[in-house]
Amino acid sequence: MNGPGIDVAEKGPFLVKGSVLYTDAEGNEIVTEKDAVALCRCGASKNKPFCDGTHSDIGFTGEKVRTETYPTQEFEGDELTVVDNIGVCCHAGACVTGVPDVVFEWDGDERISVPEADDIEKIIDVIRQCPSGSLVYKLNGELQDEYFSDPEIFVSEDGPLHVRGGIMFNDKDQPVTISHYTFAAAERPRISRFAMARTGRRGLKGRG
């Protein structure tokens, strides 16, 4: 494997292998002594974000309780295309406060995006604040999704883990973009392994 990656242990934690910078909500480095780190997936560890083995005690299975899926949709404008997958949204809230007229319009009972509804540079700036990759964008048909150059896992105070810098996810479930995505520990996993509405709150604290 070239570069760091994340494996998913059956009935167990996320296993991060390779050189990765871990940071907390204030931007401080979380020092780890190993190149292989187990991150909590069951939600019950007393040493979050790290696994402490509690998953074995509580009978964690990792089984999903919801099976619906959400397709990635593209909303094309003259220059800018908004790429949207609500299924991996972690409710960070930047889009809600930044460009609501762009990403929260309705066509009947279907939510759509309208790329021409605001200034293009403002839209791009807001989309780049989306930590989960639920929103990305294309310029003149070319995907623009590489925002981070160094592998990092940022531990937000009130929300999911933010994975940045092209850390591969070695599983049949794949994020929208490898450049940046989020996932959260949860005792009852939902649609995918990625954080989507799991936190149930907006305005997550930290640098994300």
C-alpha cells in the first residue's frame, strides 16, 4: 500500500496504518507512538477517539440498521457544477449558513442545488468548508476535490473524525472523495461507515 490507509476490523475498530498526523479541536497534535492506530467504531470507548477494546464487551457487530442509499447528484451551471451526496452529510452547517439559496432549493419534494444562485467564488469557498465530501464541485467539468496535501485525522470536539489528505479507505463502502471525508463512532451504524447526520447538530467545534 502506498501511503496511509484505513481498514475496518470485523466487529471492531477502524485500523489506521501508516504515517498520519492526529490533531484535536484546537489544532494541537495528538501524539501516538505507533504507525498502526485503532480508532473507536462502537461508540463506547472510554478513551475516544482510540479503541480500548470495549466493543468486545458490548457485543458490537457493526451491522447497519438502515439500508437506504442516496445517489450522488450533479447540478450543472454555466461554469460551476455542484456535486451533492446527502447520504454522507455530517451536518457541519457551513452550507446552511453560507449559501442556502444554492444548496437548499426545492423542485417539488426533491431538494436541488442551483449553481447560479450566488457568487461563484462564495459558493466554492463554502463547498471547500464541507468536511465530509458531501458537497464538492466541478469547474468547467473538472472535479476540484483535493484540498489537503498531508495525511491528517482531525478529532472535532462535538462531531465526527475528519480524514484528510488522501488517506485510502480499504472497504467496499467508499467515500465520495478520498481527499477528505468524515466518519463517526456509533453504537448503531446507519447507512454507511461515513458520518451522515450521526451527530445531529450543526456548528461542530474545531478547525474543520
